[in-house]
Amino acid sequence: MLDPVKNALWIYRGFASQFDQPPDSYYEDESVKLGNAVEAAVGGDELFVLYEDGHSSHCLASYVMGTIDCQDPITYTDERSGVPHQDFTLNHFGSLAYSPPPDPSIYYLDTQSRELYQFSLKLNLNRVLRAASSQGMLPKKDVSAFYVSSNRYVFLAFGNDLYYALLP
């Protein structure tokens, strides 16, 4: 659980619905700054944190060594061939989600354009997904929340309205 007020990321350990132990701090080092963090996504031993200014950090935990190695900021890259280079300073990333194997990815949502950016775990852009609907357009307002499910559906919330689509 992300707790920017206490500058912490809490890990709740338990089994099924039994979480009767107090949470542990993900970070041993208090120099990590989470005050401007807006969201975190975890996949196995990897952690991605998105900040208000649009930058991200990436941490890799080694449970064997008992260490956590963080890179802050981590650079968004676009190495796709045959398409114009993406200028990420123009994006308004407001949310992120981890998608598990067989195609592990980090999805970033540009809340204003309502575009979904699929990145590799090294934050290299794989593709940009835009809504196309034969039944009409998405609402003309910012996305309030989104989620990528393990069966490759993306859910977009616009207030109380929920839209979904199968990812390619």
C-alpha cells in the first residue's frame, strides 16, 4: 500500500483473507521520497512508482541478498521503428498498472488523451492503444481509474461509468 504522507510503501503479508500481522516497510532506506507519488504497481520482485510530475522509478528487490535496488528516475524510451518518435514530456500519465506474463508489461494511462501506453518492464514503449468503438466515442472527460486484468481486459472508469475492452 502506497502511503505518501508517511513516505512509505507497506507490505501486508497474509494468507487468503487473513492479514493479521502488522505491515512491513518495503524500503529499509528512508532516503526514498514518496511524498509526490500518485500510484505504485508491483509485479513479483519489481516495483514501479509513478509521481505527480509524470516521472517513474523502478525498484528491484533481491530476497536472496536482502537488498532493494532503485533507479529514480527511470527513462521512458521509444525504440519502435517506422513510427514517429514519442515525446513523453507531452503526456499526462496519471495512472499505471502491471500486466503479468505471458507478456509482462507496465501500462500507463494518459488521463487527458485517454490513450494507454504499453511499456516493457524496462520502460521501452511497445505500443499506444486508443479507443475505437463502432457504438460511439468514450466520454469527453478524464479517466478516473483504470485496471488491466490477468485475462487481458482493460477497464476504464469515467466517474460511475465503466468501459472495457480486450487488449490485442
